[in-house]
Amino acid sequence: MSLRLRLTLLYSTLVGGILLVFGAAVYILISVLLFNQVDNTLASTATSIMQVTQVNSGGEINALALPLDMTSTAYVQLWGTDGKLKTSSSTISRLTVSLDTVGLRWGQPIYRENTVSNAHLRVLSVPLRVGNHNVGILQVAVNLSVVDTARSSLIDTLLFSAVLAVVLAGFGSWVALGQTLAPLDSVTETAEAINRADDLSRRIPYNGPPDDEIGSLIESFNQTLERLETLFTSQQRLLADVSHELRTPLTVIKGNVDLMRRMKQLDEESLASIDQEAGRLTRLVGGLLLLAQAESGKLTLNMRPLELDTLLLEVFQEMRVLAGTKVHMKMADIDQIQITGDRDRLKQVLLNLVGNAIQYTPQGGDVFMGLAKVGDQVRIIVRDTGPGIPAEDLPFIFERFYRAEKSRTRSKTSGFGLGLSIAQWIVENHGGTIKAESKEGKGTTFAIWLPLQLPENLKPAKT
């Protein structure tokens, strides 16, 4: 069953239910009003008759003829205390049974419905008293055929109106829902077209209000398509980049192996080259696994109190040995600062940034490191005097496998473009940010901003 049909049936059912309740209320109200009118007529007639009824000195009712104008619209009976009929209206002069046998025994005025000789009557029974003595019972009745006919006609009218209203509501809702849900057909068609053609660049057109439910759904669907397209493109680029990065070391390894087979002896230079390329492959696989664990949420950070200045000095000493005489390592201002963080991961970030700075800074250049407290944040600076990064490449340097090859030529020791992606993930999961500024020919500056107080959602759970 389609959504359109389900909504139409639901709306029609609701309309029918509302009309049923409304019709029942109208029917009850009209019935009450009609019976009130009948009861008022019976009470007025009974009062008029009691005014002309006489009782003799023996306490018995005189069987007087009832005035015609009092009985033209009502049936009247006067019963004595002995249970005998004293008099009745001319319209029922041949009727010898009581209009309401229950009313004769009730002892108090009572309105009741009764059927006598196939006539549906409304009967008022009123005990007649002189002092504390009962002298008879007056029964006044009205035929309810008019009331029954009115109520029957009312039911027929209400039922016909309800059925007509439900049909019209169903037809109207079917048409309206067809127009309202028409954009969903476009969603289905677009999804099917994407499945057939694998074309994630398609979007769903929508000319209605963008802030209604359908507009919000289509906007969300288009955003999902955009994200899927971006992810799919990234995946394709990732596969292409990985394939490219794997091809070079594998080619080198295979070439060296073939060379040693032809030479039929081990060659130390070839073995060193194979070992170097195997190490590159190991680093590539390690970086990819690290990013995969980070994106899947399986990589956790060991958050502990950390003396950041001590860590920075440790990295400085290690990288100064690595730099040797090629570049000059210099420490700018350094403050004593303690934060909460993962020492190993933050050291990994610093080693990567300083290692890149040393690698791409020419002979005799400088690499600076600095640590300072700025407001409620910590700023770590790694600056070099290398060739810099072109402005068109700068926005993309944190993307995986991206390298600005125009200014930083590839070598056997160059990385795969994963280090900055990993560094960005580590910094952001410490509640911080990492930014780069560069001018061609003047060097590059990386700035890491970390909060002094770790956000609540990143704090380690208490044990």
C-alpha cells in the first residue's frame, strides 16, 4: 500500500470519526430538545386537566367530560384508586388498558415511553392527592410518531452527509497528497538513476518552499549525495594515490631482485635499496592503518597531565641531532605550560612538523621552535626558512597524499603526504587546531593551538 493511499485512508478515517462524533452529539441534542418540548406539552396539559377535575365529599373523582381543546393533541386517562378507569379522552375512548401500567404503581409523577396498540407514546403519570390521600392517577400521553420520524430523518441526513463528506475528503486528500508527494517521486527517480548510472553528481530539483518537510528532506538528500560524491571521489583518489605510491617501491624492489638473479650473487647496494623501499612501504601501511583507526573511532588517545615545555625540549634535542650541520635548530621563547594530552601522539605531531622543516630547508637554513601561552590557549610554532608552499597548494596540504611538488621535490626519503593528515587528526582530537602560513621563498610556519583546559567531551573517564 502506497504512502499516498495510507495517508488518504487515514485522513478520511479521521474525518469520518469526527463527523460520527459530531453527528452523535447533534442527534442527542435534537432528541433532548424534542423530548423536552413533548414533556412540556404533557406537563401543561396535565396541569390544565387537574384544574378542571373535581373531587366529591367522599374523596372520589367526578367523571366529568374533558374539554376538547385539552385533549386534541394528547391522550388522557383518569384512573381511580380502585384501579378502574374513570374517564378518558375521546380519541382513546375504546382503550380500556392503561397507557402506562408502571406509572399506575409508581406513586410519583413520572415520564415514560411505552408502546400501546403499536403506537409509540410518551406518557406522564401524575398521582392526584387531596391532602395526604391519593384519589386517583392522571395519565397524559402524546404520540411520538412525529418525533420518531424527525429523528429517523435526522439520522439519514447525518449519515448521508457523513458519507458524502468522507468521499469528498478522500478525493480531495488524494489529489492534494498527489501534488504534495510528487517531489518524492523525483527522489525515487533520482536514486534509481544514480543506481543505474553510478552518477553521484545528480541532484533533486525542488521548486517548493525549502523550509517545509519535503523541502527539508530533499535538501538533506542532496547534502547526502554531495557527501557521498565527495567521499567517493576521495576514495578514488586515495586508491589512485596508494597505487601510485606502491608502484615505485615495488618496482625498485623487483628491479633489484632481478638484478641479483642475473648477477647470481648478493649485492649490498641492491639489498640496501630493497631494505629502504621496504621501510617506505612499512611507513605507508602504518600511516594508512593509523588513519583508518582514527576515522573508525578505534584509535584512542591516552590523556594524561603533560609538561608541554619538557616535551618540546625533548623533540628539540632529538631533531637537532638529526639536523646535524645541514640546518640550524633554534628555540624561540618557551613557557612552562602543563596541559592534558597524549604525550606520544603530540610528540609524533612535533616530530613530523620539525622533520618536514629540516628536510625541505636548504643547507645553512634555520628551523625555529617556540611555545607560548596566549589567553586560554597554548601556541606551538614550527617555522623554517625553506622555499615555502605555493598559495594554490596551501589549502590542501592537510589532505592525505597531497604534496606541493612544485616547491618540495620528491626524494627517496620524502613522505607520502599522510603525516599532516595524521597531525591534524591528533591536534583536533585534543580540542585544538593546526594552521599553516607560507610565502614562497621566505619559508613556512606551522602553528598548533591547544586549549589549556581540555573540553569535557575529550576528558578521560574517571576510574
